[in-house]
Amino acid sequence: MNTFSDIEDEILSLKEFSTELIVSSAVQCIKTILKEDVDLPNTLPGGMSARFRMGTGLANYIQV
């Protein structure tokens, strides 16, 4: 399981976050808050359709 310590020390602002880091952090926050197994991968999928599905799933968890 990824932890929030995966953020490099050299990153000083949010604009330096990569898309992968933002997604990974959001998924980790959701898993920590809900304290249950969330059906979302910790990493961003390679294909565009899989990324879209993951984004939709992520948005659904955030709205709840």
C-alpha cells in the first residue's frame, strides 16, 4: 500500500504534482477515510478508457 511519504521532498507546491501522484493520493485518502477496500487501483491505468472509468469511479467515491 502506498503512503503519503511517497511525495518527494523537492516538491514545494501543488503545481509540481504529477497526475499519477494526485490520483494515487486521492485513492489513498479515500481508502483511509472509508477504512474499507475500495475498488480503485492505486496507480493510473495505461489506457484512456480505463483512465476514464477510474476517474468516474474516483468521482463517485468523492461525491459520497
